[in-house]
Amino acid sequence: MTMWQPRLAGRQGPKYRQISDAIGESVRDGLLTGGSRLPPQRDLAYALGVSLNTVSRAYTDAVERGFLKGEVGRGTYVRDGGARTAEAPPATLTRPATGPIDFSLNLPAPSPAAQALAGTLADLAGTDDLAACLDYQTAGDGTAHLAAAARWLGRVGLEAAPEAVVFTVGAQHGIVAALLATLRPGDVLLTEALTYAPITAMALQLGLKLVPVRSEDGRLTAEALDSACGRVAAKALYCLPTLHTPTTATLDAERRAAIAEVARRRDLTLIEDDVFGFLPPQRPPPLACFAPERTLYITSLSKSLAPGLRVGLLAAPPAQARAARNAVRLSSWMPPPLMAEIARRWIEDGTAEALNAFQRDEARARQAMARELLPAPYLEANPHGFHAWLTLPPQWTPELFRMAAQDRGVKVLVGGAFAVDPSDSPQAVRLCLSHESRRTRVREGLSVLADLLQTGSGTETVLL
């Protein structure tokens, strides 16, 4: 019988982690089934040409991540049901295991977060702090939570004092709080021409005038921003400098510094949405680092750790931070204390870092599939992001492509959904690669789209 060996080509990171990642991938893809025994560590070390210590560390890491279990005197085995508990939890209403493959929802990948949550809740049950998680909170109750949040923000290069941080119920709530804190009905809010779709609805509900900033390369530039400020009396700019939705673009440090200088000269408040900022292992400093006195920085743990952990973080200068806290009280009174306590514990005990590393690994693997399967001329993507931007050939309109993909069991979102002005609707669709539980379904969906790009046509779709 042929001994199982991990596929290490193209993987990054320490060798032991590459082996552990390969084990998890084989479990998820069914190459290693529940109850099957892994090769003895010495045999695998010899086959791979690595040290015994490297393989031993890899097996230990795979056990800790839920892929394997060790049995004294018998060896190391794939955990029963490991493909679900390790990397693909059981299907839910939002992530069915069958039916259409959904590339339309931008959620992080299913992860071992549930296992971490079980342990955290068990620890909480044995403390005297549980009652406080079900009570109203005062300004002084969250000191330890704010300190942990400030340390977490430091991981992306943002040095924020705890008193500058405001907890929100996710990043979307953070955006609403930032808008309430800085703008009044009738004020002009600038955005990129393509932007996070809910901004349009938020502006409408708050009575704001939304004006797109257009540039030649489709990315935010200081020149385009300055030009827009010369045409309208704008009060604030909302933007996504890192892993932009939907185009995946990341602005370099030089462009960020130039944008900050325009904002300072034009007395413009900056609202920086950095919800994907914890995914790239290396990235430029946040825009808030270039203009700290006028930037409200927003992120959350939902995209970087788990979507149901509704903990958003807003860092702002003192006056805006006070106004944002008032906006949070007005809109939700307070974020759930239990969620804030879970977040604090995970940041302090290393769980948050481990879950964030999992999301990075999963994003990298799925983006590699996209680069492998989709024609390069049409694909724009960051190897560390959750989503991809697919420019369509002339024979397709975005809506016809969406319909054709749906006919073949794949959901995508047309680029026009992100256009502030419908006349800016691009010849493109957005793909979110992280929503599906299993990579096998991601590969299947990408193959369908590749076939449509290479052999299909919008004319054929009309005839269906």
C-alpha cells in the first residue's frame, strides 16, 4: 500500500506548518478519512527528507488544530469527522453543503473557532465574571477590554491608546457610528466610485449626499480627491485603502501619505474601513497613521476571526471618539458584554492570533486555486484576500454572466452593485472565495466560471 505523503509544493511558512496544512487539506478533501492512520513519523521524515523533530512538531500542530488525534502505543489517526471539525464545520442555513456554490457573500472561511469558543465558555463558567457579561456596562467596566483591543490594533501598525478605542457591534455598526459622529443631514460624504455597497443605504437614511471620487486607474488618488473637494464642499471621505471592496486593490504608503495631506489641507475627516486589514501578513500602515488627528479607523474581529463574533473596533481622536461612543449608545446602547469578553480572552491568550493565521492560510490556498483556474487577463486579486475581481470579455455583460453562472449552479455578484453612480458600473463581477465550507466546492465553482469565460458567450445565455 502506498504511504500517504503531503503535497508541499508552493506552500509557505515553516516546514512543520506546511506539513500540518497539507494534513488538514487532505482531511478536508477526503484523501485522509476519519480513523485512518498516518505514517509513522520516522518513515514520513525519511520520505520528505526532513528531521524527525519537524514531523513530530507537524503532527502535534495538526492535533492542536483538530485534524488528528494521537493514541498512545497505536500512532496518530485522523479524527473521526475530522473534515468537519478541522476546517469545514457542519453545513448551516447560510453555508449549505449542497446546492448552488455561493461566491456572492463575503464571509471568512469556516474555522476551528467553535472549538475555541467551547473552551472559552467553559472557562467563563468557572469564574465569578459571568454575571457581568449579562449586565449593563458603564464607562469604567471595559478598561481591560479596551486595552486588549488597543494591543490588537497594534498588530497592523496602529498605535492607539485604550481611551481612543470604541467597541461597536461589528464594522458596519462602526461605520454608522462614525457617520453619526462626524456628519449631519445635508453634508457631503465622498467615497471611491466603487465602494462597500451598504454605504449608499446608510447615506440615504442619514440624509447625506454621496459623491464618488473618480480616478483614471480606478483607485483613490490624492489628485482625484483634491479635485472632488474643489467641486463640492465635502466634510468627510469614506474609503477602503487595504483589500478594497470590490476591486481587491491596496494603496501603497506613498499614495496614503498624499491622500492624508489633501485631507489635512481641505479639512476633511477620513473614515478608514480596514475590515480586511488583518489578512495580509505585510501591508502599508493604516491611513490613520498618516493623519491620526482626523481619521476614524474601523475594523472588526468578524472578518479576521469569525463572522458571528460581532465585535467592531473604532479608533478616533478624542472628540470624535466621544461622539462615536454617544452614537453607539444611541444606536445599540452597548455591544454585548459577552462578545467583548470573549474577544478580550482570545486576544490575550493567543486564540485570536491563531484564528487569524487560519484565515490567512485559507485565503492564500483559495486564491491559489483562482490563479490556477481562471484566465489571468481577467483576474484581479490579492493572494491574501477573501475576494477576487473578474473583468469580463466583451461578449458578456455582467448580468448575463451572472445569469449564466447561476444556471450552472454558481452565484456571483455583479460589479454594478458597488457603484455609487450607476453610470460607473464596471464590466466585471466580484467573487468571494471564503464563504463556501469546502475547497472542493470552491474549485468546482471556479472551474464553471473558467469554462464560461473561455467557451461561453452572452448571446448563448439570451437564448436559454
